Amino acid sequence: MRSAGSWVEGADAASLVGRLDKGELVWRAFVDAGTAMRRCRRFAEADRMLERGLGAFPNDPSLLYEHALCAHDSGRYPVAVERWEKAMRFDANLPSDRAAMCRSGLAANLRELGRLDRARSVIGVARTLFPVDLVVLSEAARIAEAGGELEEALALWRIALASPNPPLEWVQGEIVTLVRLGRLDEAAEALAAGQDRSPPPPGLMGAAGLLASAQGDWARAIDLW
């Protein structure tokens, strides 16, 4: 089964074109153009391009994946839920990281819509299918926190944070969970560790403001926010 990739240039492109039939070229043009537009946050154009592709290749896993991701990235969560559910019917033909994203993306959108029971169900299956996928683990942590299961959320954040170069968002997730648990000393340690990065990440200011307010340091919280 085909999977989306980056278009190559120069002599490599000429060689590739010689090996692809017309249908393959048309399919690849739709996938790569839609992907590029989405990454440039040109969501309406990406949608139109991907929908044209799906008109020609209605069950193509890569087009369905990109179509769902376009709605996800643009914050259209009800639309994304519908698209993820369709993409999941064909995710056996996607690379494992994309198949995992179909399920974690669906769970994330359900969480954003307040449908926590369904989100828990989806992420539970995803953790069984993709037990070491860090995107799945981080979404499981968010869902646990949203449901008030703070100890479970903290355990999941710490598993995810043990990976090399974890995203700043995960560091923030751990700090926020620790603050909500009232474990302010540990939150301060996690914040200090995050601020030790070079250069210090400005995105931690929100987490630092939350910690300062929990410590009753309102002047510092106001400065940070």
C-alpha cells in the first residue's frame, strides 16, 4: 500500500516519475500538496486538495489520515472525530506511528469536546496496540488529568518524559499535574529542570505562573502571566 512521503527533486524526481504510472503520480500530487498546505496552516486549501484526492481515491489511507489531521490541526474537533473514525478503518495500511496518531488524535479531540468516557475507551485500545508510543502515552496522561485521575496522569507523564528530548508541552503537563496534587516542591524542581535547558524555554512561563499562584506569590504570578 502506498504511503505519503516527501516529493524528491532534480534527477531523483525524473527517475521516480519514470517509474510511476499516471494514477500513482496523481495520487502522490494530492497527498503531497495537501500535506504541504496543512503544514503551512493553509487549512481551507488543504481541505479542498485532499477532498479532490478522496474523490479519486476514496479509501486511500494516506489521504484519509491527512484529511483528519487537517481538521485536528485547525481545531475543528467535531469534524476531526468523524474523519479520524473513518481513517481508523484503514489504519492497518498506515505506518505504525500514523496508525497510533489516528487513535491518539481521535482521543484528543474527544477529550477537547468533553467526551471523556469515549476518549478513555479509545486511548485504552491505543495503549494496548501501541504500548511504547509516546504520543499515545502523553494523550493518556492528558485524559487522566482531565478526569481527575492525577496520580495516574503523573505516572504517565514521567514515563513519557524519560524519553530523549521530550517536548516542552510534556514538561508543562508534569508541572501542572504536580501543582494540582499539591506537591509544590516537586513542581518547583521540575520547573527548575525545564528552565535549565539552553536557551530556557519561554513556554514554561505559564507553568511557572501557575506554580507561583499556588505558592501564594501573587506578584510573581502576575509578572509571569
